[in-house]
Amino acid sequence: MIYDLIVIGSGASGIISAITAGQNNKKVLLLEKLPNIASKLKATGGGKCNITNTLSNEELMKHFGRDGRFMQDALKEFDNKKLIDFLDSIDVKTHAPDGFRVFPISHNSNTIIEALQHKMQELNIELICSQKVTKLLHDEKRITGVKTQDVIYKCKNIILATGGLGFSSLGAEGDGYKLSNELGHKITELYPAMLPLHTKENWVENCRADTIAKVKIKIDIKKHKKLQAIGDLIFTKKGIRGPVVLDFAREITPLLEKYKEVPILLNLTHGMNEEEILQYLQKQTSNILDALSNLIPKSLAVELCKLSNIKTDITFFKIDGINKAKLISLLAWTPLTIVGNDGFKMAMITRGGINLKEIDPKTMQSKIIDGLYFCGEVMNIDGPCGGYNLQWSFSSGYLAGLLKGKN
């Protein structure tokens, strides 16, 4: 048998590409190397599955940086509204409880996975698990099939939906990079992204109780001072995490490789500058700990007082001038030193991948060999937390599944 399409990888992008081709009467085979499908989708958002968000296509693309325009054609074909309509058509109801992030009403990723699996069965999409593809077969011009550890399957088209290196505990090994590289595709440098970060400073472990909102984080290296982000932050035993850290990690992990240590600055006072902090403290009549506890969590206030050599039971006016200046400086910009992370085993996504210049954004087809398509995280494009990356997976998977390239 010769399949119209073989999809390699059963994440969000692979499944939607298979369904899209199946709806267009293509004979589709979906190969998954793990025993079950959609293992990473199952874990997304702590199992709650933040599918997408409510941003316009233009706004969504901006959050992917300079490569965002590459997404334009895929989003035209299958944006957040079309994704929500599709999910509704397979009986997955969604909502956006905070007006931004979209979840299944069940807040359970299994709801989506079961509905997608049922849709594939309805379309007679053949699914084979525990089949690892070891080689893409081709003649000089186009794809002809795949080889697994067990058998050769012949086909007219292949969609590579193997994901990146993130969440290696869920089976990610970067198979797609090796397979596409063997056909001549270039792979950019690969770094773990969307993961907690470790700090040299160990006082942070005493501040683990609270989430601090609207923290501004920036890199304290002259060449990289423009890199910054704002969001919620949580201190951990080893360092920092939270949405702002997960988003900003993609900027820091390449610098860690280069510099070994990356100094950063945190504004923990909702954007207040030194003058505003001084004016606030001058109005306080309670002891400095109570005064600071109205501004930042008490555990953090204790640590910043220690760093400033200030006793917590005295008022602001009784603090020595040098120590006052130190405290105000720390409140405006708290310095930390990033020294590591847990690598790809804890990374939700991968920064880097197949070079976008070698992929046609209008079809997701390879510019090097006909019949080879890409979708999802295997490509060199990634976005922040909040449904961005899953939307990209679904959009690129849908476009690839249309098989609009040369056939």
C-alpha cells in the first residue's frame, strides 16, 4: 500500500495535520514512537490544556518576535476562532475564564485527546504506536516513504511533527532534527526554553511562599540590556520560576552557554522607581518590616533588610543613610545571578530548530525536497506562555495537512 500521507509524531500538530488530510479524503498513516498518543499535549498547562488565547492574528505574531510573520499564512487558514469552532464540532466546549487564555471547559487535556482520537477513528486514519521512524526514504526529487525499526511504509508525502527536545521525560529526543538534517536541512542551535532558572544567591529559598505580580526582569549585561519582560514571579529553593521566568528563559539559556553566569535585575515593586519608593517609605510610621510588607511579601522584605544590614524592628527614619540607599536600590532593582537550569528534561519547549528559510510558509513544505512538510515545535519558532505555542502547533499542522505543495 502507498499512503497519501504519513505523519510522524502524534502531538497537537501531528494529529490536526492527519485529521485535515483525512477530511480531504487522503489515506493517512500516523506513526508514534511512544505507546500512547499526545503525551506532551496531555501534560500541557499542568493537564488543564491552555489551547490558545483570544489575541488577534497580528498581536499573536508579534509575541513570536522577528520570525512571527512566518506564521501569517498558517493563521489565515486556521486561527484561534477556527480552532475553537473545530473543537466545538468534535464536542469539546471551551471558554476563556480570564478573558485571555482559552481552556476546555473540563480543564482536562484528556477531553481534547479523546475527542481528537475519536475524530481520527471516524476518518479511518490508521494509527500505529511504538513505531520509531529511523529514516525518511526519497529519490532525488521527492519523498517515497519511511523506515521504522520494524518495517518500511511507502507514501507520497510526509509531515514531520516530532516536536523538539523539551520534556525529554515524555519521550522527546529530537528525532525530527536528525531525520531532516539527513535530507539537507539545517538545524539552528538548540536551547531549553520555558523552564525555571537556578540562581547563585541562596537567600531566594527563604521567599518561596508567595507569587509576586508584575515583576520586571532584565539582563544586566551591557550588550543585552534591551532584553526584558514583565509578569508573575515565584522564588524557589534553587532560584526563580513563574510565567515571567518561563517566558524569559529562552533569552537567558543561550547567554548561559556563552557567559556561564548571567546577571539579571528584578523590579519587585510593581514598577516603582527609587524616587517613588523613597516617597512611599517616608510616609510610613511603622517599623520597616511592616512598611515593606505592604509593598512586597514579608519573607522577601526580611531578606532585603538582611542584604541592606537593617534591623526589621526600627522605623525607616532611624536607618543609617548608607543602608537606606542600599535598601531603596535593592527594592528598585534586585540583582540575581542565573547560573543554570534543569535542561531539556524540564523545558516545555525548545528554542531553535529547522531553519525557517528552508520551509515554504504558504504550505509548510520543504524547499529542499518535495513531499516533506513540517509543523509545530520542530521548526525554529517559539512563543511565550499562554496558548501561543499550541495555537502555532494547530495552525501549522492544519496548513501542512492541506498538502498544498508540489505533488
